[in-house]
Amino acid sequence: MQIILNGKPSEQPESLTIRDLIERLGLARAICAVEVNSQVIPRAQHDSCPVQEHDNIEIVTLVGGG
């Protein structure tokens, strides 16, 4: 299926959840904030939130520094 991931077209397999997508991208879920179609998805809902064709998904990772 085709989605928009961080502003770029991305081909992904069917039947993904947000958690699956984060894992496929090799990201640590604990440091990710996810927005799907302009709606923030709480981490507790990553397992149950399906990725759908043409979703616009933004994933932001947190980086520490000082």
C-alpha cells in the first residue's frame, strides 16, 4: 500500500499497525511521536492503530542533547 511517510511517498505492506511500521523502520518506539492524518496517536494506541492506504504519517524521534 502507498502512504506518505514524513512527507515522502512510501510503499508498505498491507495489514500494518503503527507499531509494526515503527519496527520496520528500525526505530525505538519509546522515543517516537506519531501523527496520522494530523492526529497525534498516543503510544498506548500504537498496537491497535492500523496504517491505511494513503495515510499521511509523520514520525518524530526525540534526541537528547545539551
